[in-house]
Amino acid sequence: MKINDVLARINELAHKKKSGQALTDAELVEKKELYRIYLDFIRGQVKSQLDRVQFVDEETGTITPAKDLANAKKQAH
């Protein structure tokens, strides 16, 4: 299922609830799963963006990816 489809369905369920109609048990289960899919997508986007962050040492010009610094810190503990 594409993320746009997930968002469209989340919005459909939200509109139904806001209109005063109760969601069925099946719709409540579906809503929970759709939110999980959406949050997993967002987490993946944030992780992807953070994986591209790099630090530059102004004195040496050395470029170090942030994930390498994080891994080094984990190994030090």
C-alpha cells in the first residue's frame, strides 16, 4: 500500500469519526494498523535524512558521517 493511499484512508476514517459516526471494530483495528504504517514511514524518512548528515572538521577538512560518530560512541561504552 502506498503512503498516499494510507493517508487517504486515515483521513476517510477521521472524517467519519468527526461527523459523529462511530467507527466499527474492524475500522478501529484498520486505523491502528494504518497509523503504524504511517509512523514507520516517517521514522524511515527521518533515519534516511540523518544518515546523510556529515560533520566537517574545519581544521583538517575531514568529513565524518554522523552515523560513524554514533557507532564509535556506542563502541566506547
